[in-house]
Amino acid sequence: MTLNALVESLRPLEPPWSEVGRTCRRICLLRAAGRYAEAQRIEDTELAAAAAKASREGSGPGPEADARLATMLAGEAERVAAAVAFAEILAPMLSERLGDRAAIHAQAPKHPHRGPGTGAPGGVRGIADFIEEMLAQDRAGTR
Amino acid sequence: MSTLTIEKPLAPPSSPSPAAIAGAPRPAMPKPSSLLIGLDLGTNKSCILAGPPGSTDITVSKVIPSVVGYVKDGIVDGIITGNVRILYGEDALRQRLHVDLVAPLEQGVIAHPEAARDFMQHVRQLADSSGRAEIRAVVGVPANTEEQARERIRKAAQGVFSRILLIPEPFLAALGFRDDSRVKQSGYVDPVVNSLFIDIGAGTSDLCLVQGYFPTREDQISIPFAGDAIDSILHDGLDRTYPNNGLSRLSVREIKEAHAYVGPSRKPLDIKVVIGGKGRTLELGDAIGNACNILIDKIYPALTALIAASSSDSVVTLLQNIIITGGGSQIRGIDTVLQRRLSDDGYESPKVRLAGQDFQRYVALGALKAARAARENQWQVLLE
């Protein structure tokens, strides 16, 4: 995705579909973060309500509104996936170019004091955080 | 990672039905079916757990022998049900006279890629008989598995699963062993926060410090000595004591699984076997004990090395939380022998315990939990 296309994609949609677009993006971001249940809840409630409202205020419910919603969801899913991939590529490049390996090491700590529960303060860490550490170790070549 | 690349994203796990959203009575758009698999790909046995994303349901739970049987040429029609050319697991073992048995893994890693690929297809079939679901799998690998071995798993899974994540088995065992419903209870000792897991399989024994962060290479030790090595030593011992006994490796394994123990000799241990069609009683007390005690000698130095690597702040609690899982946890006395040895060496009130009756499922259960928690960008895409 070029920068122009990215800017274009972030341009607000015209009412009444702007709220639908925002909700679609939230759902896709939640799915990208592995929070499927939360995404499903929003899909079933907020998105359903926003889409019904937009349909009523537009040309009414029907195949055209359905198709528009499906297109918006597919578009947002693709955008989020592209952004994630973009970040995956960009982060190590920036880190290397700036000579700052701290970002990677912060994700893959050596734990010199080897204390238990050295993760996120004040609570149980999520499994996705552990996986992130594992992947960071792979990238840093420490595993 | 030659098989991996970033490609156009797959359809999201579920899409809303525009028809339903609009409140119209039209039929909903079909949702793409997706399924998550937690797979403990073991040298002798594999455990498969599967379920949909976004829930805690487990729709498939199976433990099967990791073996593929290729039907021999010339087998007449009807001998093999359905005249299939490949059998798997128990079916393959039952038809061992009529098939060439191939175990895809040796010492925890894929040794026969084609058989591994066929086995993966079977796993997929078990999890999704429709063959239409988009499947993502978290697969357990021995601690500190080399990249070449990881790549073999990816290749075997290519075209079978759409995405994959490879995670060390002892860490998955800790995740699987964790009782999620009690994690926030004050008295619960979370194994993911501070424990030492010993996962004794067929090919490798893996030890891993799990202390609230993802274990580094230094926190994990994999020893290429486990159930299969014990079988081999026991078999050699039997051949010396009872020449021409005619027992197959599989029979020896069955004897071991029924009578394995560590610690002082439990002689006499009389075991009835059938040799050449005749029943015979063999005294195997020393043979079994000697073979199994070698495992203790192999594991113990690794165990103390990992204890030494933990901080003085955490070691006292860690010593209370040493957990043995995998098939080796069924060796009688393994917990008490290790605990006594630690005590005798001056370690402070060590407590070694067994994971329990679900020992065959913890790795796969941890893998399924990881699959459900993984972020979209953490999956590795497998291109066909």
C-alpha cells in the first residue's frame, strides 16, 4: 500500500456510513489482536445497530447495503493486515538503522535476575505476550 | 523460513451477515469455517485437541500412535477395510502384518518427511472431517529445537494447515497444566509464574524453567534420552539374559509401560510373556530398574543446572513446584526418587509432583490455549 493509498484509506467516510466504518476497523483490530470474543460481541451489537441505522438513513436495507457493508469489512480487514505486516517489516529496519537494539531486547529480556513474574506489572500476563516474547527471541536469535 | 511469506490476509474468522444486520429475512451469507488445533506431535504418541476460535469448547480430543502404515503390495482386496493404501495410528498397528509401518518422528523431530506429511493430513481429517475448514495449528516442539527441524514441521504442514505456530513443549505443558479458573485466586500457585517442568516423552526429556516470561534458550534443556532409549536398553538387557526371546520392540515397550520403576531394585518382578507361542515367566526386576534408573542419572544434572540458574528470590518457591509430565511421569517412583535426591543434596524442602492422569494432553491443551490467544500477526502463514 502506498502512502497516498494509506492516507486515502484513512479519510473519514461520509455520514451515515462513517460510524459503520469506524466500528468495522475496531472489529478488525480486535481480531488482529486475537480478541475474537470481544470482536464478535461488537459485531453482534454495535456494528449491527450502526449498519441498520445507516441502511435506514440511506437507500434502505437491501442487497446494496449488504454489499457495501461486506466491502467495508473486507477492506478494513485487508488494511489492518497490511498495517500489521508493514509494522513487522518497519520496526526491525528502524531499530537497526538507528542502532537501537533496545527495542528488541526489551521484548526479549535476558532476565539477569531471573525472578518469577517479571512480566507486566500488577497482573497475570496474557499468553499472547509470551508468544510475542518467543517471537522476539527468534528475531533476536536468542533461541 | 523458506516456506513462509506474508500474503494477502485470509478471510477473518467470522464476518457479520449483512442480511442479519439489516434485519431482513434473507438467508445469511455463509461464514468461512475456521478451526484451531493444539497438536502435541510426539515420537510415539500424538495428542490432537481442536475447537473453534473465540470459545473454550473442545470438539476433538484424541491421542493416537504416531505411526503411518503403507499397505504392502499384493494384499488382496478386502483384507484392508475400504482397500485404502495408507492407515494411521491404531489401525496401522492392528494391520502391522500387512503394512510397512513408518514412525514419522525420531527423538522428537521429523525423520521421515513424507510420512510426517501424511500424518498431518490425518490429523487434519480427524479435526475437520468436512475438509473445508480453514485450520490454524499450534504445534509443540522439543525445547531448543533447531531451525532445520522446525522447517521440517512447517513443510509437513504446508497445504494442510493455513497458519502455524511452533512453541516449545515444556512451556505448552505449563500452559496446559495451569488451571485458568484459579489463576486469580490468592492461594493458587500458577505454574506459569514459577515452576520447573520435566516433560519426559519417547524421544526426548525436556526440562524448562517457567518463571512468568517466555523461557530463553538458557531456561530449557532437551536431553535425547527418554522412553525409546529405555526400551532399547531394556531390550538389549533382555537379549543378554534371555537369548532368542523373540520379543519385539513393541512388546518390550508394553512391558516397560506396565512395570517401569526407578529407585531400589524391586526384584523379583515376574512377568509372563508369550515366546514362540508358549507362555513363559521372566524375572525382569533388575533389567527394568537398571534401564529406568539411567533416566534419573540423565535428568538430575539438568534439573540441578536449571535450579542453579534461578534467582535466590525465586528458588525456594521453585523447589516447591517441580512438575513431571509426559509418558515418563508414569514411571513408578520417579517423583519420590528425584525429590529424595534433591533433599539428600541439601536443597531446601523440594517437592516434586506428577502432572496427573491427563499427562498425555497437557502439551496439546497448552497449544490449543496458545492458538486461541495468539494475535493475528503472530501466526506464520504456510503457502501451498
